Amino acid sequence: MSHSRNQKWREIGVLISLIGLGLIMVSPLIWTVMLSLKSNGELLRSTTNAFHPPYTGENYAAIMANSGVFRWLLNSALVSSLQTVGVLILSSLAGYGFARLEFPYRNQLFLIVLFGLAIPEQAVIITRHQMFADLHLHNTYPGLILPGLAAPFGVFLMTQYFRAIPKELDEAAMLDNASRFKIFWKVLLPLTLPAQATLGIFTFLASWNDYWWPLISATRADMFTLTVGIASSQINFAQTSGLGYLMTQAVFASLPILIVYIIFQKYIVRAVAGAAVR
Amino acid sequence: MSALDIRNVTKAYGPTTVLDDISLTAESNEFIAFLGPSGCGKTTLLRMIAGLETVDSGQIHIGGQRIDELAPGERGVAIVFQHYALYPHMTIRENMAFGLKNIKTSKTEIDARIGEAARILEIEAFLDKKPGQLSGGQKQRVAIGRAIVKKPDIFLFDEPLSNLDAALRMRTRLELAQLRRRLKATMILVTHDQVEAMTLADRIVVIHGRKIQQVGTPMEIYGRPANRFVASFVGSPPMNFLPVTISGAKAVATLSDGTALTTDIANLPESASWELGLRPEHVRVSDTGVSAKVEFVERLGERTLIYARLSDGTAITAEDVGLSRLTMGDEVHLSIDAQAAHLFDADGRGYHAETA
Ligand SMILES: Nc1ncnc2c1ncn2[C@@H]1O[C@H](COP(=O)(O)OP(=O)(O)OP(=O)(O)O)[C@@H](O)[C@H]1O
Ligand SMILES: [Mg+2]
């Protein structure tokens, strides 16, 4: 009896602390949304009046009126989704290769992939910039997308995942007259879906939020991604007259990510908990 | 023309030879068991037949056609893997259909074959479930079903029962025997369980130490083991081996304590030493006979196993009735049925009575 009552109290305690923590986490976001709904003039006097009406949609209207924003949104969507698709395809193929094929210097190559995990972007960015300049790839979509396709983590993850699938499945499929491609496509790949989801979500989020490389590579406003574009427009409005506008931009930029989170919530939780890798 | 013909096949992994110059034929509709201790190469031999392992030298023929260089799918064999290897993301129906679709079997034919296999194996109820929703025994049936629908010339089973619990194993064994009668196909079963091999197989191939030790019917393997290894490996509890000296034409074997036993074995060659092989059921506790001291008693219900030592210290296993009153330390007499004895020469080769 007392045992189960104890447990109940413990559960209630856990619940209360979780709610508390959750509130702390979302409060800046709620604050942001509220500020975005106030007129800039009002906020200039005081930010505390964000707690009561009148609210206005004028900042949102202003963003819509800025012709650049939709172009940047499109650029971000294009870069992020192509990068995600590319990383998934390349990592799956490479992972299958490392896990299932015999070829010379396989282990050495895999070691190089592992080294790739340890090398920070900062270490290569100057040479990469130089290389892309020489290839005249700056201010192009390939310029924005290509660097993200080198995904050592993806290759590593998929290799481990393919390795964990019993070889007997390949063998059963071989006896079932399946070609090598069919075994990859119909038997093994479907089994890696949890890993694909994890990798896809992380890649998409990282790509969407990336600021540094697009900032370096895209110097023309029409090639900005959303992060770079918004940052660039802040120079004109921020702090002085446009706190509400600034907050509206932040909301606008996070909406797509929020949608991704809501759709893939289950997978994200699993991915973060590390349960996706059996 | 034999269904399966293995000719001088050798297999090595790196420097270690696993199978050395193996030759074997199986007739059509025959049920063959590969029996041997763990690591003797049973699975390797099976996988070479299936094409999942290359053959270092030698040839394998199925139905008169050389197949050891064909792709696994083109050999007319189906394998039931030890861990089933069902495709986890496909339904049971899709699992069974996969191989047929790959060779462009017509939809109606696929449905008909799956329907029949499902009926035989009583798996109709879960055709639309995924493997993860089935129990081990049910998965086992599905794995067999996936083999059946392909109508192979040869079925290959790698320890199909080893993942099942004792009761289910016995039931599945019976079902395999029935299935075998119904399918009329050549079957090869890999096992290290002698009961499985004895009860299911027409012929047993005992493999050990890179070589085939003996090929024979279960009764030949049990009653006329070719050598000391086969004699000791088959039978539970294992055969007793007693050092003896030999004299006479119908060999008289003399134990170390002087007891002379007249066997039915004739025409023995010269050998530096001899061992008498006696199965425990031929050594019975009685009022007369060799005296021994009981070391351990194992009551199995219908019979009792007595682990004892002869006066010179040789260990011997004997049988007594189920209600045996013997306990540790008792002095007993053992009557030995010398007619049923085997003799093994210094090289381990076995000699048996003509009639046995
Ligand atoms: N891919 C491999 N590489 C190296 N050695 C191997 C390989 N496969 C098997 N062996 C070795 O070959 C020998 C025979 O293996 P095999 O699997 O055929 O034995 P088995 O008779 O089936 O044993 P068990 O009853 O344990 O399944 C073993 O000593 C094993 O270590
Ligand atoms: Mg094996």
C-alpha cells in the first residue's frame, strides 16, 4: 500500500519538475512570440507591455512585404532538403559498402572517415573557401550544398547500422535469387529506416540552422539562406526601432523547424535517446 | 543419377583446413544428416552446397549438373537457417513470395504455392503478420514454408531445432519427419544432436577432424561404428572403453582383472593394443560377474545409470532397473554381454560381430 502511494508521490514530483523545466525552456520562445505581436513604437517605450493588448500583426505584414525573405526561405528549403537527401543516399551507399563489400584498403578508408568525425569545420574553412572560389562556386547552389554532403557521421552511422543486420538476411535473399542491388534496396535499406530518420532529421536541422558557411559562400542577397538573410536585415532595424520586427523574423525562421519537429517528434526523441541504433 | 554428388571437396579458411577431401553422394528423396561436434565443418559443407561459401577444390553436382560455380539462387536448393533469417519488414506472405517474384513466377502460381505450404505447415492464420509478431516455433515453420514454396531439389537445414525449447523441439522433429514423407525431396540436415540425426535421417554422415568418419544408416552408425570416435560420439551415455588383451580366433578379450569375455568378433588383425567397446545397456548390474564399486548413481526413472570403477580403477557405466536400490560406495557385480561388444585397435578402427 504505502509502497504504491510513495510511487505515486514520486511520479507527481517528477511531473511537477518536468513541467517546471518545460516552462523555463519555452518561456523565451513565448516571450519572442509575444514581442513579435507588438508594434515597434510601443516596445520602444517598454517591453513589459507585451503582456497586455493591443496586439498587432504589423510586423508580420512588414516581413511579407520584404521581397528578400521568401527568396531566402526558398534557398534554405532547397539547400537543406537537397543536402539531407544527398547525405542519406551517400551515407547509405557508403555504409553498405563498408559493411558488406570486400575491397582493398577498406579498413584504412574507414579510418579516414573516422578522422573526418574529429576534424572541426573551422580547420578546413579557409581552404574550402579557396577551393570554392577557384571553382567559381561561390554564390551558387552547388556552392551552398556540396560541403554538407561530406558527412562522416552519416557514413559512420550507416556502416554501424548495416553491420548490425545479420548477414543471413543477405544470404537468404541470395538464395531467393535477388540481385545485389535488390538485396540492398528491398531487404537491407528498409531495415535502416530508423537510422535514416535520425540522420535525416539531424542533417536537416543542422543545415537549416547553418550560418557560417552560407555567410562565407553567399555574398549576393539573392543567394542568402534564411539565417544569413535575416541577420543581414537586422543591421537596418535591430534594437533602434524594430524589436518587434526582429522577433517576428525569429519566429518566421523557426517555423519550418518547428513543423519538422512536430512531424518527426517520435523519431527525434528516439534519436536523442540513442535508441534508434540497435 | 544421384541427387547430390560431392566430389573431393576441400575447404580452408586461411591456413586452417576445415574440410579435407570430402566425397559423398545422396540419392533422390534421401534424408541425410551431417552429425559432428561443434566446429567440425558441418555448416561449412552445407553452405558450400548452397553456394554461400566457395569450394577450394573439388566439385559439387546436383541432379547430374555441376553447380559449385553457379550463383546460390540457380542451384535448386533452399536453406532453412538456424536463426530463420526471415525478412523482418515483410509479412509472412511477402517473405514466402519474395523468392518466387524474383524469378517472375505468376501471381496465381505464387498464391497457390503459398496457400498449399501454409496449409501443410498450419501457418495460414498469420500470413499477414510480420515475423516479429511470431513465436520461435512459428518463425521456424515460416522459414520452412519459405523453402517449400520454391520447390527445390534439395532442402538444406542448419540446426533447425536448436533454438526451440525441449517440448517444441520434439514436436517439430516429428513434424519434420512427416513433412519429409509428404514432400518427397532430398533433405540435408546439419545437427550436433545425435537424437535428431538418429530419428530423422536415412543415413548419417559423421564428420570430425576435417574428414568424414562414417556414412551409414542410424543403426549402422550405432551398431557398427567405424572407429572409436564414432563409437564415443554416438550414444548417450557414451560407450565404455576398456583396455583388453586378445586371444583366439573368435576373439576372447581379457580385462585387466583377468575376466575373460568371449566375443563374436573374428578375423582380427595384429594390433599393439586393444580396447573393448561396451554400451552401458550391455553392462548390467547382476548377482555375478565383474566386481566394481559404485561411484555415482543417476536415476532416470525407467532405468538407472551406474557410474562405477573396476578393481583396477577403470571407469565403467552400467545400467540397472529403474527402482535400483544401489547407492554410492556399494560393491556390485556387472554382467557383460560380450556378444554385443566392439573391439577397437590401436588406431581406433572398429571391429564388430558378423551378425550385429
Ligand atoms: N568465415 C570463416 N572464417 C574463418 N573461419 C571460419 C569461418 N567460418 C567457419 N570457420 C571455422 O571453420 C570451422 C567449421 O565451422 P562450421 O561453422 O562449419 O562448424 P559447425 O560444424 O557448423 O559447428 P557448430 O555445430 O558449432 O555450428 C570452425 O572451426 C570455424 O571456426
Ligand atoms: Mg554450424
